[in-house]
Amino acid sequence: SVRQGSTVVLTVSKGVQPITVPNLVSMTVDEARQKLAAAHLALTIGQETPSDTIPANVIASQNPDPGATAAPNSTVTVIVSTGASNAAVPNVVGEDLDTATQALRDAGLDVSVAYTVDAANPTGKITLQQPDPDTKLKKGSRVTIYLSVAGSVPDVTGMSLDDAKRALQQSGYQIGNIAETQESSLQEGQVVRTEPEANSTLKPGESVNITVMHAGSQ
């Protein structure tokens, strides 16, 4: 009971204090998630959108806006950039097949390989590409590159299997069946022969079978 005429002190709760939403624009998703966690807020990705000015995986906008207030443990929804929707075709003329293919894929483009046969002076390099360098294409579009080849099977005898595969592919050929033989003086794992045999005329894009030395158990 309270004695009449005494002083009563009342403490009034202000309730849960709202939190000021931080600015997440131009942050990566990981950075924004950490920023919100420190403020006792959560992040959710609402959607993704292409942008020619905002890099991929960077936040383009948010809801609530920066400076707005939100209840603790509430969610901030962000729109994340997927990067440019178009890609500039890199110049791969003069590159080998592996380098050219990787450069185009890194740009978000698909690759189609064609061949130009020059038996007298094959370069093993890309001599032409379509579309031209610096053309703007939608990501996922196809670029055709033309590889200069001799049109004959290279001699890969004595090479390791991996080196032989690489040499055949750089000459425009697919890798066919891989067989083993014990009938050779070559070392374990070295290529004994190909089918068709070395220096045979063969249309680019065809398959070449490889036989490798395997001594077996001694």
C-alpha cells in the first residue's frame, strides 16, 4: 500500500527503439549483410537487375530507403545488379584456341570454332572472328572464331597423353578413343601412334584415336 501524500515515481517504457536503416547502395551483398547484422537487421534479395553502370553482385537499391527507421530484426530488401546485359566482344585474333576461347567465355559469350586450312603456312592461331572486336552483344550470344590449321594430323609420337591431346585440339581435331599397348620401346604414358597416322590429310573437326604405351605389371 502507498501512504497518502507520499511521492510515487513512475517509469514509463518507451517501447522498442526503432533502428535507422543504413545505406547499402554500392555495397556487395556480403558487405550489406554484415552491415545490417551489426544494426540488428536482416537482408533479403528481392530481385536481380542488369546494369551497365553497377558491377555484378553490387546493390542497386533498397527498401526501406537509407535513413528510414525500422523495428529491430526486421528485413531490408535489396535489388542486386547482375552487371552489364551486353558484352563487348574481345579481340582474340592472333591468340591460340585455348586463350581465345577462355577470353570469350570470360566476357559472357558462347564460342563456335571453325577452321581455315592453310597447308603451307598454318599458324595454329585465330585468324578471324565474327562479329568483329568491340561489337556489343547480349551476354550468351555466340562468337565464331576461325583457327588456322594444316589440315593434316600432327605427329604426337613420344608426347604425353595430355600434350598430345592439346596438340591435336590446337590442330582442329577431336579426341577419339584412347587405347594402350605394350608393344613399344617408348616410355610409360608416351603416345605410340595415332589413327589416322601422323601427317595424314584429315578434315578439321574429325576425331583422332590415340594409342599410349602401358607396360603393365612387371
